Amino acid sequence: MLYLDHAATTPVRREALDAMLPHLTTEFGNPSSHHSVGERAAAALTDARAAVGRVLGMRQSDVVFTSGGTEANNLAIKGIAIAAQLRRDASHVITTAIEHESILESVDYLRRVHGFRVTELPVDEHGRVDPADLAANLDEDTALVTLGYANNEIGTIQDVSALAALARARRVPIHIDAVQAAGWLDLSATELGVDAISVAGHKVGAPPGTGALAVRGRVPLEPLLHGGGQERGRRSGTESVAGAVALATALTLADAEREQSAARVCAIRDAFIARVLAEVPSARLTGHPHHRLPGSASFTFAGTSGEAVLLELERRGVVSSSGSACAAGSDEPSHVLVAVGIAPAVAQTSVRFTLSTHLRDALDEVADAVAASVASVGGHVA
């Protein structure tokens, strides 16, 4: 079985397991406890925080450990926006039409419960935001700009540096969801010019239930969880030292390997895309042809059912997906594909292949399996 759904989750790295094991067994202390066992746990947590901060281009004190990318996005969006509303009565949030549900639902919460005005920027047919659209919508009332660094369904990479420069010129905080970008792209908030950045451990080889938000100390952040004041008061609750150590280990390794991995996987991905497009005339590549994640290849196959193609692929030993795992089971067409101008009926034929950073072999047999699967469910092939 060949697993090509790494955008949904990745296997846990051996190094991450080895790093976290002591903190599940012998070094089990509570980092808030004032004794030697607790102090060792606190030291491990500090080291993990510093390691994550190095990858994200933030200070150690800027890093908040979370239960994953969804919580990190919720904390960034609600925390920064509500703090801005309380401090300077700002009540406008800007996002885009193609974001992950954790961004769109958080923004909708601000609209419904706190009266925020929401602007969803349009995207072009490849899923890219025009910086001019952002510039036209920034105003004195804008509390936050929030968007994905790279899209989880179509792999399109945004020009974050250009968008961040516009927000920074208006003194508006900008948050990016870098969950899919981790392990593939430079995550340095300093280089990108952003104020907050979210990552999830299970996309880079740490266990599910691990993640982090890094937010600059000068940006006010209202906590979502209240209690013991852990994480400098920004996220109360006893920290998972084992989870933090695993995240720091996996993220550090992924970042160290990413340049070589990206170049190698890009070549494999491009050959795979070219072969699928050549063998299946009904295939249409979704997302940007060049500004896309190295491990992302996504298509629609007009005249088929995406779910039927997926079942045929799995029967042939290939595991992939129809889009976001967070929307699995929904009968609605992908909001991402509809936003880039794909007809709803065609959007429901989508299939997404997301590759491992460790992939080394060509995907010729997978391309053949795609052609056979599409043909078997009534799609047109060469």
C-alpha cells in the first residue's frame, strides 16, 4: 500500500518517539511543580520552546504550545482580534475565501458573537491573493489579517512577504497558518514579516495533539483558556512536556532537511503531474502550476466521482484523498475549488495526492493507477 495523503497526517518519526519517551515514563514531572522532578520537566519544556522558536524565527517567549493547528489558529485569530477590540475598538478581520475551516469558523465566531466585520478576499483561478485587494481593504478598524501560507487542498503558496509588508505598513497584525508549509518552506516569521504563525506536529512527524502558535510579544493576545496561567498566561493548563519535546524534535529535523527534500520531491511531483495530464485528458490540475507545495498534486476528473476514483485507487494499492481531511464525509463541494472558479459538479471529482518529504521513487505506477481508476469509473482516458 502506498500512502499519498501526507497533508492529512504523517507517521511519527522515530526520533520524536525517542525524544518524548522519557517524559512519559521516568521524567514525568509537572513543569509547574517546585521540586527537582518538576524542574527537570520545566527545563525540557524550555529547551523545546527555544527549538520551536528557532525554526519559526521567534523568541522563545513568543511560543505557545497547543493541542494542534486548529487550536493554534483559534488562539491567534480570536486572541489577537478580541484583544484589539478591547484595547482600541478595532472590529474588522481580513481573511480569504479558501482558508482551512479552523480559520473560517474562528472568523465567523468573531462576526456572530463579537460583532466583527469580516472581509473575505477573493483569489484567482490558481488560489492566489492579489496584494492590491488586501491593500484596498486595510483600514483603521482592521484588527487582524489571517490566511494560510499554503493551501491544504490545492497546495498553492501565497506571497506572504508581500502581503505582510502591506499589513505592517498599516500597523495591522498578520497571522499565517503554516500547518501545511512546515517541512517544505521557510517558516521564519522574521523573514516573512508576520506577527503570528501556527504549526501542527502531526504534519511533520510528531504525534497528533501537538502544535504551537508563535506570536510576537508586542502583539496583545487574549487567552481562550483560563486557569493556572501556564504559557505566560496565554494558554492555561498543564503542558504536555512529552508532546512539546516531540514537536520540537520533529520540526527541527523537518526544517533541517527541507531544502534537499523539496528539490527532490518537486522533480518527482512534476513528472507525476505531467504523466497524469498526458494519460487522462479529463484531468485538470488544481492550484498554481509553479507556486505550489513540493509535495502537492491535486486534480479534478470531470465526468467521474472523486470518491469512486479514490476507492478504485485504494483497490490498486494507492491511498489518497478528495481534499481536506477535516471536511471528510461532507456532501458539499470543496469551498476552495468553488472559490477558484471550478463548477460545483466538477469540484466533487477532485482527488488530492500529497507526498512525503522522504519520497525518493518515481510515481509512474501511481499515474498508471490513476488512469486505470478513472477509466474504470467511466472517465475519459487516452
